[in-house]
Amino acid sequence: MSETIIPDQTATLDVDGPAIPAVLPILPVEQFVLFPSMVAPIIVGDEKSKQLIDDALRGNRLVGVLTKKPEAPNIATFENLYSVGTVAKLLRMLKMPDGTVRLLVHGVTRFRVVDAIATVPYLRARIEVLNEVNDQENPETIAMVRNIHRLLARGVELTSLPEDLALTAANITNPGRLADLVASNLSLKIPEQIEILELVDVKERLKRVLFLLTREIEYLELGSKIQSQVRTELDRTQREYFLREQLKAIRKELGEEEGTSRELEELAERIKAKQMPDYARAVAEKELNRLRMMQPASAEYTVSRTYLEWILDLPWCESTKDNLNVARAKRILDADHYDLEKVKERILEYLSVLKLKKNMKGPILCFVGPPGVGKTSLGRSIARAMGRKFYRIALGGMRDEAEIRGHRRTYIGAMPGRILKGLKQVGSNNPVLMLDEIDKIGSDYRGDPAAALLEVLDPEQNNTFTDNYLDMPFDLSNVMFITTANHMDPVPAPLRDRMEVIELPGYTLKEKVQIAKRYLIPKQLEENGISAKHLTFAESAIVAIIENYTREAGLRNLEREISNICRKVARQVAEKKATRVTVSSRNLKQYLGPPKYFSEVATRMGVPGVAIGLAWTPVGGEILFIEAAMTPGSGRLTLTGQLGEVMKESAQAALTYLRSNAEQWHIDDQLFAQRDIHVHVPAGAIPKDGPSAGITICTALASLLTGRLVKDYLAMTGEITLKGNVLPVGGIKEKVLAAARAKIHEVILPERNMQDLDELPEDVRKRITFHPVKTMDQVLSLALELNQSTEAAPQTPAEQ
């Protein structure tokens, strides 16, 4: 029996007290019935109920509490709720870290729903307050109250009912409240509690509660009688025998004996009909024989039955038939995703080989790229093109190895890992299974999930994958695994070696425009309830959104800005202020406000000591401004901008190179001894590291020391050595795409990186002039202006 729910004796909120409005917001609850005068907690998780609570707390704090019907679907509609409930006052509200809201409510009075008013933003209804018909002086009522007190005392003697329930009931003088108190503390089913709540006649309510309480006491006395009979036996074997007889008698009373036998026969039929390997069938039959020997009331029975049902639910031999029409797959991939030719080509190659070699093992593909480039949605398209089921597992933040391999059955609440759960859910042993954000896996004292994935993502081993819960091999070789990551550095090398990495870089302006036209705009028009006849986008508007309101490698912010415009137009259409809107670059500002991003290239350049570098980040490429300045001092080098150790070493190597070649570049040697040099990389709140800014830092220092400006709209990347050699760096494609977004005209690259330009879109290669270099001398000859600015040239100490 649960703890006693005591009615509030101090805060009397009767119908004659605070006024009950004719229209109330309705708060739906599950598996719980609130009675008048009851103070009880309620946990709320859905967004509609949260908004209802916020509105009620700002008003009279009154809500109508209705219980959901047990057999109804989990949808909060008036058809799924009982029509009689309790008006409640919100006493206290507490927001929890998990997003739920905990309430303390006080039942005020019964009510009945007369008319449903609204379902959005939450349920609201016109109600009728149900006043009690209460005759406390009626002899029959007095007799029933005394019987209830007597039965409560008997329940306390049987050590089943809590003692404070009887004490609380003794202090209640109102028969209606007494009936509600007893009903709320008995283990009753929801329909029985609703039946009591609907009884406004207190005498009828007491009769029903007295019947239910009498039934409960009879069950308790029957159990006590059987227990006393068992205690008379001295021998342990006889004791166990009588305990089993006791359970058998209880099951017979409840009519459960026949049901248990029928369930075991159904399991036997399922084992016989299920297609599975011989070793799995042997384990299932052994587990069924154990179940036949167990008592259904034992805890081990539930554990064993759950294990057996998992064996029967797994798709050992069930698989979907692959659609190996390569032309059809190509049409689906092209319809769902623009460009991404390298990925599409790899999928079509796999389908072609699978068509020729039926028993080919599934590949392990890893899509690597910045957020918003379509890695996850590409997995869904691949599954659709192949005719397979799709299941996604989010690995971000996973720290428990048991999430992959499952828990051993010896633990309470043990369950299989996410791999087998996914296969059970899709009902197929050859789905496309996406492991999302594999670079976000962590590890702690519970194990390393990345290590557990080593077996899963190895086609030579995963045909005998063993989950700790299942404790027998399951073949994963037919599964097509696809993993995604923003960057591969955090992924352990052994795991990286098992995957075929396919890079998805950011999109160019042209590609974004086409994707917006073909996919994003039609999708947002549909989601916001409008069509192309209400809203059209000029291509100039799409270009302006991309250049002035988003700065990303992917498409998420672009889609958000398009959705923002669609919502505003939808409101105009709904208010009949407009029937057709065309968004162009001229009127874009009235929908999205002033531009969020501006080109900084023109404003930053024009003075000596500033150079533009190219950087790679997990969310795509970026341009990097490097500034250098001199002050009187003793030759000290200061580096700021939250730079990492590798970047600081690059700056020191660049300065050393310039000092050793000062005469070649006409730099006064005394500047190094009588001036302090400060190198700063703006955006100081963002950590920066890596060797690829070496030639950019050297160019900024050379510009400062020679007084020669760096060419406008020129960017560069490359590692520098002390001897002035330029070494290759990574992330060339992402860096060049960032330069294209910033409208850079020329890019200086290490000569050995020129082969990486083959992966760039043709329009980017045409718009940007690339200069391959091998030495720092070539870099400075290309980057520094030929004409020397006399005003900006540094002065030697003798000239001051």
C-alpha cells in the first residue's frame, strides 16, 4: 500500500470560497485520479501542459484535472479523457533540470466537462461544478462511516494499511471527504477511482467505498489465513510445498493459472515457427523449460521470460530485399541531394558490386564534414535508394560501453545494447544503421564505447558480434554501417582504420543557391502552410541571405533565415494583409533586419602589418586576419589572440627567418634590437593553433618591417621552416571555400597542395587565382606591393 494521502485541513477551498470560473484550462494526467481536498504532486513533461501551468500561475491558479482513459492512445484529446474530474489549485511549482515541471496541487471540487472550447495551445473546456448531496445526520450514513473506521482499524492490525491513515480518517467529520480519502489510498484501478469520483451522492459514494474496502480486507485476511497455515509446518520441504500451494491458491482465486499456461504454450509455438540459428533455438528451448519449472510470481520468472522474448523478437534471418536498380538509386540520390558526387558514386559502386556478388559484406562508411552539409539526411536517402530500413543511433555524449554491448543479465534492469535494440525495432538484419557523431564519444569508469565499436565496425569480426545481454553471437555482417563526424582527430586510430572516410566539405555560393531553390524553399513553404503562389524568392534575395545573413559551411542557418521569412509572410496571408509576396535583395531587410555579416577584407587591409590567412575549423574553413605592430623596446616578441603552442612556434620561426634575411628584404637590423613586436590574431575569445598560419605571420611581419602593403584580397596558408621553405598543410578544400565566401581573388598555397584543388568545384577554381610556392621568398614577392609606402615605412633609430 502506498503512503497515505492526507487532505489539507487548513486551506479550505470550497465552491463557496473562491469563485470557480465557467471555463477552465484542462490539465490531463495519466494513471492518477485527483480527489477533492487532496494535496498531491503531479509531474508534467509535455510543452502544452507547461504553457497551461505558466498561464494559470499568472491568473487564478485554478485548473481542471482530468484523467486519461487507460485504453486510450497517448494523445491529450477530450475523447481520450474522462469527462469528470477535479478542479485544482496550483500551490507550488518547481522546474527540474531534466525539463519536467513538478507541481503540488490541491483538489477543490468535482466538475464535469460540458463543452470542449479549445485544444490549442492547450485544452480548455466549459465546466459544471458537481455539488455534493450530503446528509450527515442520516442513520445509514453514520453506520457506514463507523464501518469504514472499523475496517481501517482491522487493516492496520493486519499490518497492511498504514497506521496514519486510520488516525487521519478518525479526525475527518465530513463523510464525503472520508470516502475520498479511503478511495485515494486503496490500490484501485483507474475506472474504479473514476466511478467513485463521479458519485456526488455521499451516501452512494460511502456504499461503494465500503464495498471496495471490505474486498481489500477479505484479501488480506485470506493471505493471513494461508500464511498462518504454512507456519505450522516444521519441515523445510513441507514449508516450500505449502508456499507453492499458497501461490497456487492465490493464482486460482485471481484466475491467473490458466493464463500462465497459455502464455507458455504461445512461447513454444513462437519458438517452433521462428527462423533462427540452431544455437539460438537451443538456448530458447532451454529457457522455456526453465520457465515451466518456475513460479510466475518469482522475480527470476520475469527476467527469464523477458530474455526469451528478446531472442524471439530479434531478426535472426529476417531481411529486406535489396532494390539493386542502379539507375533508380541514382535518381533518388539526385532528387534528395544536390552535388555530393563523390558520395553518390561510392554508393552506386556498392550497389553494382552487390548486384554481381550477392554475399558481399556491408561497407563501413564515415561521412566527415562541418555541421549542416547533409550527413545524416544522406544516410536516409541511401536507405531509401537501396530499399532498406533505416535506424539512427546518436553517439554524442555516450560514455557507457553497455550502450553498445548491453548489460549482463545478472544486473537488475539489464537490457541489450543500442545495436540490437535498433535491429529489433526495424525488424531486419540488413538495415542501414547510422552511428551519428562518432567523434563525440566519451569514456569514463563504465568503459570506452569507442573500444566496443571496434568489433561492430569490422566486417571480418562483426558476423559473430556478442551482446552481453544476449550472450550468444549475432551476425551483423549484412548491416550497412554509416558513421558521421565533424572531424576525425578525436576518433581513435584503430577505429578510424576500420572505416572508409568520405569528406563532405562546405558548399559554394552557387551550390547553396541551387539547394535553396530545389530543397529548402519548397520544404519551408510546406511546413509554414503557404505555397509558391503566396511567396517567391528572387535569386538576388537568396544570394543576399547567403552573403549577408549566414556565414557557415553548411545550410542550417540558411534554412532558418528562409523559415523566418516564410513565417512572416504566412502571418501576412493569415491576416489578409497580402496575397502574394516576392522577396528580393531590395526588400530583404524588412523581413530579416539589417545584415549580420560584412566583408572585413576591405576595412582591415590598407596598412602595413596586416595579412589574411586561411584556417580550418570543425565547422568549415575561415579567413584569419593577422596583425603586427611595433613599439619602442628591446626586441621582445609578444603574441596574443589565445594562440596555441604550435602557432606561437610558427611566429618565432617566421621572425627568425626575417632576421636572417633582413638584408635581402632591406630591413634595418637595428629594428630587431630596439623595437618590440606585437603579433595579434583577432577574435581573441576563440582558441587557435596549428602550423598553417606560418607564412601568413611571416608576411604580416615583413609588411610591418618593410612598410610595404600586402596585396588586397589575397590570402595564404602554409607552414614555414627556419630556412624559409613552405611545407604543405591540410584542409585545403575547406580553406579555399572560405576564401571564396569572403570574395578573395588570389590564394597562395604550398606547391605540394596544388593537387588538392582537383576536389574544388569548377566555378571556384575559375574565380580564384592560385599561386603555388615552395619558399618564403616566393611568398613575399607575390604578397607585398612593389611600391613602398613612405608614410608607413618604419623609421630607424637614427631618423627619429
